[in-house]
Amino acid sequence: MPGDRTSLPPVRLPSDAELARDALAAPLLARAVRLARWAGPGTRVGAGGELVDEELPAAAEALGLDLGELGDDLEEGDGEAYASEAWRVAVDTGLVAVEDADASGREALSEGASEGPSAGSSGSSGSSEGDETGRVSPGAQLALITSGAPQDILPLWLEALDVVFADATAPILDDLAAVIDDDGEIDFDALDWDPEAEAEFLEGVLGNLYLLTVADGGATEGAVPLPVLAASMIVPDDMGEPTDDILEQVSEAMMRLDDQFQLLEPIGLVTYTPVDEALMVEDAEGAESALPIDEDDVSRYGLVRLTPLGLYGIRSRMLEAGVDAPAVGDLADKDARALLDGIAHFPELSARAETEQWLARRAPADAARDLLAAARGTDPGAPLRRLHCQQALSLVGAEAEPAVREVLDSPELGGLARVWLAELGAGEVPAPPESMIFWLAIDTIAAQLSADGEPEELQELVEGLVGQHSGFFEAAWRVDHPATADVLEAMGRLHRDRGVSKEARKAAFRARSRV
């Protein structure tokens, strides 16, 4: 559908090679790879594939976390927690393989039965009976780290992102004993935790962050204040002043998101400035925090920014969920009609970038002819196609001139061609007939209306056209253009002179009557 505005704005992504380098440099994935290389047949794991407690100090040492790789921020026990997290990613992404020890044992017993009583009786890896419930070996994915192409690395990183996302939406167990039932299992009903709602909320937050990032052309320079993200999920669109209850919900959401973004940062999804802990200190006696609180410093309330890798990751999750999330370059191998329709409602920078990639694959003269052919038509999307065609031709440059001159006599393209040639500074540009001047004026305003241009800019265009041509409406209502009546009605709304507005509405009525 031309100009489908239900699509998200396109995102500008680096090359797959650059994204793959970013993925391998993500701290959490890098730790997972290091642990996968460190592990061996003697590494002891529990029933779920997790490292047993006795292995965690050695794993932390293998990561260099025993001596404080994270500097002064590393506290006692943090190294083992980082090691446990990295191991979980290594297992769930296939960097390491954990074989069920029970199955291994059954196989060994079967072999022993055929070989004699002494077979398999020597024990295993020095662990006591019952400690070892799995055997570790290099996973199939580990070899991809050094020999895989970017198209191999990026799916691996997406799997790691899934692991971290699941961790980020897991319940926070402040008092584990309170939720353990009589069987020693976690009573999830007692947690008041809805996993689907938690996942949906975080997906919504990341979707909003993605939209805020790509709305201005897909750049990633700006960080978004955490309160803005939280409010985007909590505060109703039609609410004026938020109520105290709404503000409390926003505050609670901020605290949860603060924890979640700190989990998501090490996988390379975001860069994050956490909420200043001083803002959360509530002195029982009402004493002031040791740090002065400056409410104008929004960074103290948390700032988050999607990285280029994060944009890739969230877009991939959207596409998997069936969301139309285009990327610049998607149209490079399409025909000219698909290009002009596709960029109809792109932000200016994205439209230009998409067009440049499309042109880079074609000979200039051929591209110009294809664009002009695609710009023809009387359908509702045609005026905007012609506007983008003219802009695309400006990127082709002088090599488009022969193709442009071929359409000088076209009722639909002749006016566009003359404007383009004049802007190029070309000589021998024939003067347009009056009918073509008014047809181009109607077509130009129709394109701007379709593009949802800035009202002030459109107002200036309308008033400029009326001011340049005496008797504009007397001629305009006769123009044989599908959008004539709609354009004249819009001119009546936009023009600030009441007399001119009335004249425009009258002309619109005559145009409809003529049809």
C-alpha cells in the first residue's frame, strides 16, 4: 500500500560485519565465550546445567573477576555472580554442551555389563557421589566465534539477548524463604508475578525506545530519560495532569526499569546511566541525602540509549513478532515504483539515504527514466511519488537531463521537468503553458498534504501561490487533476485571509460540481 503510515520509520543500521564485531565485544557474550573455552570434562554442573557452587570461584578467576576486572565497583561475591550469569548464557546459546549424566551413566553401565565388573568403577573427575549431574563439552556454536561469518554471529547474539531478557523479566526474590512451599519448590502464585505481563511491559518499553530513536532518521545519538520511558507506558495519552496514583506507578516502573536496563547493558543492547542512588534514599528522620539533588539534572533519574546493536536486536524481535519495522536499504533491490511508494512517509534523512542506496545500484540515465515512469499516475499516492521523484533526480545530477527532457511535453511530468531543469541551471527550458502551471500547483499542494507537511510551511506555500497569480481560484477550479477539489478546500482552511478562504471554498464547490 503506498505510503502505509502504519509502518515504523526505517532504521539506519551499520553493516552486518560491524554489528557482529559489536556483538563479540559485548561484555556478557565475551565472558560466556571465555567460560566456554575454560570449561572441560571435569567441570561440575548441577541438574539444570548450572555450575555447582564449588566451581564458581574458579570460573570467576578464569574471567579475571577474582582480582576485580570491574575495578572498585566489584564487591565480594560479584565475580561469582558474573560467572554464573555468563555460564548460563554459554549453556543456553550452545557455546557449551551439557550432557545428562544419568544418560551417560546408563550408557557406561551398559558397556560395563558387557565388559565385566571392573568397567566404569574408577569414579569421575574427583567429585563425590551425587555432586556431578552433567558432563561438559564444547558446544557446536563455540567454533563460530572464530570461524563464523557475521550472519552466524548475529543469531548467536540474539539467543544471548533472549537469555538476558528472560532474566530481566524474572521475579525479584527479596525473601526467598517466604515463597518456598512445603515441597521445597518456589510457589509462583505467592510471588504475584505474571510472566507474560512482565515480558509485555518490557517489550513495550523497548519498542517505545526504538520508536523514539528512529523517529528522527534512525540516529542513535540521543539518550532518553528513564521517567519519559516509564511514563510512556503508564500515563494515558489523553491525561492532562497525572494523578498521584499515576505518578506512583511511574516511580515504581522506573525502579524496575533501572534494574532491568542494568541487566541489559552488558549484552550490548543499551548504554545506561543508572538512577542516582541518592534519589532513592529516604532518611527516617527526614534528613537530606548526602548528595545534593538537582531536579534539573535529568541524568540523575536515569538515561538510556539503544546502541546500533540494540537497534538491530529490537528490530529483529519486532520482525519475529510480525511488526513492520523497515531498515534503510530494504528497497535497494526493488523497482522505482516500490522505492517512491516506500519512502513516501520516511523522515527526510532516511528517504535520502534509501534513495542513495537505490541509485548506487543503477546507471544514472536508466535510474532517471525508471523514476520518471514510476512517477506517472492519477492514484492518490501519485503526487507524493512525483515530489520524491524530483528529489531523487536531484541526487542523480546532470546525467538525468536527457531523460528529464524526454517528458517536457507530458501533462503530468512536464511541470516537474521544467522545475528540475531550472534548478539544474540548464539552458533552453521551454516556458510552460498556463494550464501546466496550475496543474503543477495543485499537484504540489496535494503532495504536501499527503506528506503531512508542517502546517506553517504549507500555509506559506498556499499564500505564496495565491499571491503570485491573480485570479488563481478562477483558473484552479478548472484544473483536470483528481485532487483539485480537496486541494482547494485545504487552501481555504490554510489561508489566513478570510476573503481568500471564502473564495477558495467556493472554487472547491465549483470543482466538485464540474466533476
